[in-house]
Amino acid sequence: MANATQGGSSSAFVVEPTSHHTHTFILLHGLGSNGHKFGEELLETGVCSNGKKLPELFPGARLIFPTAKRRRSSAFKRSMLTQWFDIASLETPYHRQEKQLAGLAESAQEILSLVQKESEKVPRSNIILGGLSQGCAMSLSCLLSLEFPIGGFIGMSGWLPFQPDVEELLRSEEDDDAEDSSNSNDDNPFASADGQGQGERDPIVTANHYYRDLLGLDDLEYPSKNNSSLSTPIFLGHGEVDEKVRVTLGEAAHRTLDLVGYNVSWKAYQGQGHWYKIPDEIDDIVKFVENQVGWKKTEV
């Protein structure tokens, strides 16, 4: 059963489970679309090679498709568009990144609140977050800011906001740690017997702090691997001939998430443009949900 519900100041298209509610998908649309349009299209065209659709395979899942607020778009001559955050250039999303900050912070409040509400109904391990294009970018930012893991993440044809900055920061810390470890214990009175000083900085702690700051969230009192989403498996799919969000942007997101320490399943689809590939990508997503997230699909 599908319906439109009001959440905060944005509407969400919600498809209720056909059996007892046990799992939740939260999937974000791309620039200029909305939850209803994206949700209906995914449910109609997102068909596996066996002819099955997501609600049939996961009858206990609620599918939630939030809608972004209408914001003025710098990329489209200040036109009012539904977008999770403003962006100055679709071809180069890292251009004038400061334009993105207000929308990222505001949209994060809505998405994280939605994750929290659903976690009061089902276990966090039974929640999958994700999205398409800008929706992938928005939800990746939220994932990196979490202080707990969720079941999984599904990203299609997207990118990671502020990716070059984050990767530079992580590699800089990696180099600093390598330099520190090259110093002999004789020169370091604080080194322990096993050769460890104050301990290497963990990439997930650095990334989590960065994105929480980016989204205007408070610092964690006890930042650590355990207080993060690091154990959340991630699927990223991208068309090799995507004319809107270049596949190199998806590859960069994959590289940085791998550097942070996430378990990332990456797949580029030959001949595919800016959309999910049917049925190949839907098949891969279902396999990911089964094998990496651990959800059981209905065999009927």
C-alpha cells in the first residue's frame, strides 16, 4: 500500500509493507525530482531478472522516499528546484562547495530524524539508507556522520560531497602516522614496549568528525570505531557513460570510503547512463541486501 505522508516541511512517499513491518528502506531522489516520482518509478521499473520487484522480495519492508525542499539552484540560474542542497556545477560538484553547506545541514536534520524514527520501530540493522544521484550524495554524508551502524547503504549514480578535501585530510594523517612510526623508540620516551606511542588516528574517527562538523552536528563525546557507522556495508553502482554524474566521481567516492575502512561493493555498468541498469543493477542490489546486509528475501 502506497501513500504520501507529511514529515517536517517535506512530503514523503511511503510504501507500507504487505506483511508485518520488519525492515525499512529510506531512499532519496535526485536533483529536481521528488519522493513520489522517484519511488513510483523505482517500484515500477526496478525489476530483477526473475521479474520480481523490491516489495515482492521484501514484503516486510517499508519503503520511504522523502522529498527535498525547494531551493534556489546556482547551477540553473537561481531557479527553484527540489534539491537536498544547492550545487554550483553538476559537472564539477566540488566547485564553490560552500554553496552546499546550508542545504546539507538542513536536509541532514530531516534524514537523520527519519532514521531515528524508524529505529524505534525496527532494529537499526534492519534499516537501509541510500539514494540516486544527489540523493546518494546526501545520504552518504548522513551515513558518515552517524554514531551507530545501520543495516546497509545503497548508492546509485552518485558522489561523495567534499570528497577531495576528505581524502586529502585522511592521506595527510596517514603520512603523519607513517612518519611517527618511523621514529625509533629511543627517540620517543612516550613509546610503549610494543612500539606504539599515543596510537594512530583512526580514519573513521577523522571522517565522522569531518562530516558531523559539515552537517552542523555536535561532536561525539566518545569518538571511536564503535561509535560510528563503519561496520555498515555499502553498495555503489554507476553507469560507465553517465553524462550527468561522471563515473570518475563514483570511483572517487568508492576510493575514499575504502580509505576510511568501509566494506564497499562497487560496480560500474557498461553502456549505462545516469540511471540504474535494469535488470543488472537491481539484481546486484538484491544480492547485496541478501549477502552483505543479511536480509532474507521471499522465494515465492
